[in-house]
Amino acid sequence: MSPDTGPDPGDEPGEDPQARDLPLDAHLHTDQSPDSRVPIDVYAAMAEARGITELAITDHVDFDARDPAYDYVAFADRERTVRDAAERWAPRGVLIRFGAELTYNASWEADVRDHLRRHRYDYTIGSVHDWPDSPYVPSRIRTWIAGRPVEEIVAPYFEQVVGAARSGLFDTIGHLDNVKRYLAPEIGAAELAARPELLDAPLAALVESGTALEVNTSGLRHRVGETYPAPWAVARYRELGGTRVVAGSDAHRPEWFAWGLEAGYRVLADAGFEGLTFRRGAEPVSIALPARMRHVGGHGPPT
């Protein structure tokens, strides 16, 4: 799994892209993840200052011993850190939920299932990363791309996303088309958008399983320059019957907290969604989008 240690080359963040006055940032990494050094109280203080009323702490959990978050911090220690912070910050109007971002691959699905059977989270994200044997690790990616059509290039990634959704293990699938980050700059987002049918299988798997689609705004600070997934894909998910969505900044640094989250919420509003679906430990609840956001019609793939 590639550590999210900084913006991709060429990023030029805009003026104060960190959002204010939103109900939820559902994807945050603290110093309980190997690729972050942020104490949980730093995010909580920023949430209080910016009017972000609820946070999901979703530190990495890996299941391949070669990945950095494999046995990085014990479950009990992670839970205690988050629960203690939740008690400290609730009186100040910041709600903190104990979640996890679990790296999915079919080869270790049984281990994920066992982990979730033994451990309770308020909220879970299932994400596909560049697993150690994948063609998307930096040392292999250019060889993998060379001479292959785009549908063959992305197939291993999206096959795992379909598996993650169909597993029924997760509340949400994270950064659904994150493969475009691994492919840049050799294959750009526009080239993937020109083949929208490539996302139909993973999007349909979410719809069929009732798993929520995450709009992950970290892509706005990456070279790809758009959310994961792209706005047109969010609209396509709704066309296929998708009803459950959520949004998160995927922050690993204080300056990335709520980064682009306003834009992510507007992607959802533009696609016709009126609220988020988020689990707080029991049944999923609906969280309305802010009143300032209005439905202005969906997106289609760029032409």
C-alpha cells in the first residue's frame, strides 16, 4: 500500500480548501496509522474551529504482513485512544466515531471477516490499495501498462473492488477508482472517463450489496485533480439505483483535514443526493446535506 505522505508532484492547492460548517468528515487517519503523525486531538480541535461536527477516525488495518499497517497498533489501543477522545470532545460539540479503513483483497477476505467478527467498529471502510503482488506497485506499473488496453490495465483493481462490495463486510467502499492515481500520468483521468462502462461492474456491486459509495476528496489534492470516484461516476451510481453515499477527506496531515470536502459534498448534491448514509455503531443513519447545497442536475462522462 502506497503511503499517503504528501501531494503528488505538480499539486497546487487553492486558497483555504479546508471546508467549514459540514456535518461529517468520514475518513481520517491519525498517528495510529503508519503513514500519519497526527494526534487525534489535533483533528478534533480543527473540527471545533471549522464547524465540522462529526468525525470518523478510520486508521489503516492491513492483512498482508508486507503491508505497513499489519499489526501496527493493537485493536484495544486504537479503540481506547478514539473512545477517550470522544469523551473529551463530545461536550465541546465534536462527535468522534471509532472506525477503520481495512485493506481488502480476495486472498485475505477470510482474515478480514474474522477480524470484523471479533472486533466491533462504529463504521468500516473497505478499500483496495496497491497490494504487494499487484501490478500497481511503482516498480511494476509502467511494465504493466505497456502495450495493454485500458480495460485490461484496470481489471485487477476493479475485480477486487467488486469482491469488496459483494463481501458484505463494509459500510462503505473507499476511493473506488483510486487506480487512476497509480496510473497517472501515463493514463489520465480523462482516458478512464472515456470508458465509463469500466466502472459499471463495481458500481453495480455496491448497489446490489447495499454498500455505500464514498466520495473521497483526496484526489483533489493529487495529480488526478478530481474526487475518487469522479463526479460522473457518482451520477452513474445513482442512475444504477445507488442510494447510500458518504464523503471524507482521507486526511493524513493537519493541513489536509476536510480538504476539498465542500467540493465533495457538492458532487453528491449535483448528482441528486440529499444526504449521507453513515453508521454510528448500530443501524445506518441519514445525515442531510447542508441547506446551502442545491440539486443542480447530474454529471455525465466528459466528452
